[in-house]
Amino acid sequence: MKFSSRTTTWTVALLSVVVMTTASACGGGSGGDPAENGKVSIVFAYWGSDARQKLTEEVIKKFEAKNPTIDVEGDFSSWDSYYEKIATKVAANDAPDVMSIEIRGLSEYAGRGALADLSGKVPAADLDQQVLASGQIKGKQYAVPTGVNAFSMVANPAALEKAKKELPEDTSWTWDQWAGLAKEISATGSGVTGAEYNFNPAFLQIYAAQRGEKFYDGNKIGMSAETVKSWWAIHQKLIETKGSPDAAKSAEIGSTGPEQSLLGTNAGAMGMWWSNQLNALTKSSGQEMTLLRMPKAEGATTGGMFLQPAMFYTASAKSEHPAEAAKLIDFLVNDPDAAATLLSDRGLPTNAKVLAAVKDKLPAVDQKTLTFIEEVKSELSPIQAPPKGALEMEDILQRNSEEVLFGKATPDAAAQKFLSEANAAIAG
Amino acid sequence: MSYVNVHKRREARAAYVFLAPWFIGLLLVTVGPILASLYLSFTDYSLLEEAQWVGLGNYREMFLEDTRFIASLRVTTIYVIVSVPLQLIFALILALALDRGLRGLSFYRSVYYLPSLLGGSVAIAILWRKIFGSDGLVNGVLALFGIEGPGWVSDPDTALGTLILLHVWTFGAPMVIFLAGLRQIPQSFYEAASVDGAGTLRQFRSITLPLLTPIIFFNLVLEVIKSFQSFTQSFIVSGGGGGPADSTLFYTLYLYLKGFKSYEMGYAAAMAWVLLLLIAGLTGVSFLTSKYWVFYGDTK
């Protein structure tokens, strides 16, 4: 068998294809190439549900119609893999031009130089200035809030009625009263559990504020071990009195979303959620839910509740098209047309003009949230971006809380361990 | 003569050309990253910033300060020590049963092999979560007998047990290898033994087991390596965090959390290298001790 020159040609061709594909694979994806026909192309990364993806694609189309020279490519992923994807892309110098980030990741990304300062680039005069401030770090506006949420008590009036209990007076109720009510509801035998607890740092933050302590005090944890322990005591009391399911069952429910929660499945009467989760809770349970103020600690002078941006729009520090990226963010937060599509999907808009324009279009659930937030607005504490490392806080808190509730550690030991782990996480 | 040489050289060249895609792939996708991770393991690389050299800092922190690292090592070791022998014993028993000239053997073989194909998958891990949930199938059955079972996957005392069970359930792969091994044992040995009056148990102990030791050894090494690297099961069943209370925090899961959740990629790289050394060490020990218990028919 003789190799013809044709065979050689083929092998050479094959080899060159191999070399080319590997070479282009290395150099590929640098993004933002000057696209055909003079268009500039930018990438917009976000996470969420299918519903959000549809809304976002729609809003991108609107933007492109208004800005024919800009091509926006939506980069969508699920929440679970979102940060992995973003971090990897940032590491590969291929960061999306516009990225959604939530408040706990803000310091991480801004502090590590991944985000551009948007001061003066995105008009922000009409935005709620107090909320806007949460996107600032060391005086630089790294992030623009998409909308706001409040962590609040959600109750299902129908479930309360079934247990022949009345909706509590939420301006003055205490944690003891809340736990007592939960116990009574469970005890009626109506098949409804009184409450479900959680280990959301927002819950602890509110509780700490009621005791006059800050969750984050600069780059340190501002809470005392006493506060953390008495916070666990609320959980323990609920479990002991059967006001909530036992620790194992709670751990099982806690790791799923609002759809699987006791409230969402009509198996519980009260739970604590972000106000934008009201939609999901309402949909999955088919019940009309009510937002309530969080209960207070004995003798508290402040409710401790706070508004938190649902998420932020940020721009990559290394974007090749910062002007276009800023334009997209401007459109998303300041244009009523954008809000008409997005509504409250990324929290209630904080631009007063935009909000006024879309107010009537908001679905009933959002109207309710809006009314609630306006009602409690004067009682709210100012928000701050938590320090770098805060992304880990939920895990650290959950781990140590579980050790206490499963009896694997004493509250004293766990509180010390929580504080040292939490401090270590945000010290860097 | 010279024509043959030219031909040979041409053939060799063609071989290299055809090898090239694989070889380039190996260099770029495997060897390169491996060496890069060795370098990164001596840095504080965060994914988002440039890496800074920290020498042995990561390794020191791992063994001297990081209690979660030690916890993950403990959980993984318990998992391997309990689940691998159980799985192999189970696989051997089934292989022996199937080897008795059952009709429809290939059918049973496939059925029992199925869990091995599925066991590492996300779908099965989710199924496991459901089965061992507090309202799951297991507790449903227990309820028939009036027993109120715990939430198996969400109770720190039982969570690791469910993962061990999941591993044992994937006995198919070693079983198939055992079956092949059993077929290698000459029937004449058994015939001779039964003529000498050896019973089934005696035959198993004196013929089957010794002649099967190379296969047992092979399966053992393979499964130990595989189980030290288990990730999916704990990731899905624990909901991504190794909970409850770190009771299912596998080594690789902690590595992943460090790298992608805490942005300590340098530390994660160091963990990967420690795992490599650990597995290499264990495999080495297995090979060293093998001469005392593995019996190869052809040597003596």
C-alpha cells in the first residue's frame, strides 16, 4: 500500500484543521468583536427562571429597537450555576459587559476590581437615593439597583381562619407572641403547621437590629454571641412547642424554594420571605397571602426591617464598550418602556417616575407589596452593601444553626464558632 | 529495501499526524491545566484577581487550621471504608448467584448493571432525596409497620448512611468484572475438589476465593479511587452544601465550595493535589500489600 500524494494532502489538511480549531478555541470568545454592519455587540448576563428569561429577551428587543447600532446578547443561566459562570468568565477576561449581581456578591466583585464605576455614566437622579447608596462602595457607584424587596413575615389568612385564629396586630407583636401563635395553630389539629423558620441572614440581621446590634460592622461581625444564641432560642422554642416542624423536616423544606415551602403547599400559616417571593407563594398555593411586619424583640425600639435591592446591574471593568453597557443599564432602570415589560420581576422599581407610569399595570400581588412597602417605609433601617465574603454567610449560618438544632453542638460553642467563621469569611 | 524504509517512515509520519489531535488535546486540555493547578496551589488565586505566591500557606492552613477540611476528610474516609467493602461483598454474592448457570443470565446481568450506569447521575441523586425524605417511600413503608422514620437525608445521623447505601446499590460494575473472573476458573478444579469430598463452602474458600483475588484486588483499587472522588451524590442529596451540619461534606464537594463559593481557587487547587497524593498513596499501599494476599495462578 502506497501513500499517494492525495493521501498526504488529506492528512495535511486534517492537521491544519486541528491546529486551527485549537488555536481559535484559545483565542475565541474574547467578545465584543466589532460586529458586522457596524453594530456594537454587548453581552448581558443574568440568572433566574424561564419566566424571567422571556421578559428579559423581550426587554432586550425593545432596547435594540431604540438603539439600532447596539446588539445585546442575553446570557442566561440558573441561579445555582450563575456565579460559577461569571467568575470563570471574569477569570478568562471574557466578562459579560453588563452583569446582574446581588448585594452579597457586590463587594466580592467590586473589591476584586471586576466592576466599572458607573457614577456619572448612568443617570440616577430619579432613583431612590437611599437604595442607590447600597450600590456604592468607597464612594464609587459600582452597581445600580434593579428594584427593592423587604424581608417580611408572610401569612396565609385562610390557614389562620381554618385554625380559628385572627391575623395578628403586626405593629407591636413580639417573637414570643409569634411563636405562641404558631404553637396554637399547630395544636388545633387543622393539619396546618403554625410557622416555618429559616436561617436567612436577613432574619438574623433584623433580629440583631432590634437588639441594637449590627450584623456587619465594617469588616467585622457586629453581633454578640448572646444575640445569636437567643435567635436560636426562637427556633428551638418553635421546634419544642411544635409550632414548626422538627429540625430534620425543616432542613428538608428549607433547602427548596418558595414553591415547596409549607406556605407554598398550603401546609403552613406563616413564614418569612422576601417580598418579591410573594408572587411565587401565591401562585403555588393558590391563596391570597398577606405581608406583615416582622415581630419584635422584647423592648425593641426599632423594627430592624430594611429594603434590599433585589439585585444590581453592574458593568464589567474590562468591557470594550462601556458606553453601550451604561446605555443598557440606563434603559433598564430609567425607561418606563422597560419597566412596562419587567414590572416587578427584579423587585419594585425605585425610579419614582417609572413606578408612577407602571403602577396601574402591576398585578394585584405587586400592588399589595407596593402598598406594604410604602406603609413601612418610614420604619426601615438604611441598607449597606455587606462586606466581601458575605456570599458565604448563608452557608456558615445554616451550618452552625443546624449543629445547634440537631444537638450536635451547644449554643455557646456554636455561637463562638459562627462568629469566628463569619469574621474570617469577611476579613479578607 | 529502501522502498520499505521510506514506506515505514511515511507510515510513522501518518501515525503522528493522526495522533496529533489527541496529543494536542492532551497537552492543552489535560497536562497544561494539571501543571497550572500545581502552580496555583502555591498561590492565593481567587479567580477574579491575579494570583499571588503564598508558598506552602494553603497546605499549612489545610492541615493546621481548617477544621472543615479535617471534617470533610473524615466524612469521605468513613464513606470509602464502609461503602467499598459492602459494595464488593454484595457484588461478589450476586456474581456467584448469577454464575450458577441461570437461564436468562444476560438479562439479569444487564438489570443489575443498570444502577452502575445510573448511580452517579443527578436524576438518581434526586430520586434518592425523595425516597429517603421524611415523606418518602422508605418512611411510607415503615409507617405500615407503625414506625415513624426520621427524615433520613436531612438528619445528620443518617444522611451519610443514605449515601453509602446509594454507593452499595451501584454494585453492577464490580459484579460484571467478578462474573468474568469466575468464568476464568477452570471447572476441572471444582470437579477434582468434589471428588476429594470438598463441600460448596470449602470449594469457595479454597478455590474460588484465592483464584479470584486478582479480580478482588482490581475492583478494590478501582472502587477506592472512584469513591474518594464522589461528588454528585453528596452535592445533590445535600442540596449543594454538604449538610445537614456537614455530615455529608465530601472532600470534592468541599473543594468545589472553596473554589467556586469562597473564591479560594488556590486553596482548592492545593486540596486537589492533596487528594491526588492521598489516592496515589493508598493505591501504592494496596499494591505493596497485594503480594501477601493476591494470588496469581501463574506465579508459583
